[in-house]
Amino acid sequence: MVIGTALGWGYYETIALAIVLAFFFGYSLTMVPLLRGGLALATAAPLALASDTLSIAVMEIVRRRRVSGQPLVDRARQGSRSRPRPPLTPRTERVLGPRKAAPSGVFAR
């Protein structure tokens, strides 16, 4: 995500790059020990593909669904902040002290 943002890419291009890099690094981290163990590349590549494809795909689907839903979560949080807070009871105010207003811009996006 950082690379796509630094390059000025849009949302979908950045997501595509993140998925490609996830598969690349997932397969390479599986193949390095196999190759160091003496397996030929022609044998190690199908093993890595067979063992990691489903795992990486599920991980990326879950991660992307969470990222794509994040703007909705942000909007919901901002909506909850816009509602006035209930007043403190006199006892709570004695214990905690009076409420202070949050500095402007803290929750603004």
C-alpha cells in the first residue's frame, strides 16, 4: 500500500500491486528452504504453488474485504462522534473533573 501511495497510484492499482507482492513473497518464502534443501526448481515450484495458493488467496480476500470496508467504519465512527455526549453526573464530575473539549481537528479526516 505504501508503494502504490508513494507512486501516486489509485486505489485499485495499489490493491493489485499488494496482491501480486503477497503472492510473490509467499511463494518465495516457501521455495527458498526447498531449494536450499537440494530440490530442483522444477520440483520446488509446483510444491510451493500447491501448498500456498489457497492460503495466500484466503488471506488476501479477508484482508482486502477489511480494507475496502474501512471507509464505512470511518464514517460510522465520525457519525458517533457528532452526537452530543450525555452529561456527567455530579459525582462523576467530582471524581473525573469537568469535561474538556477536544482540540479542533483531532477527529477530522
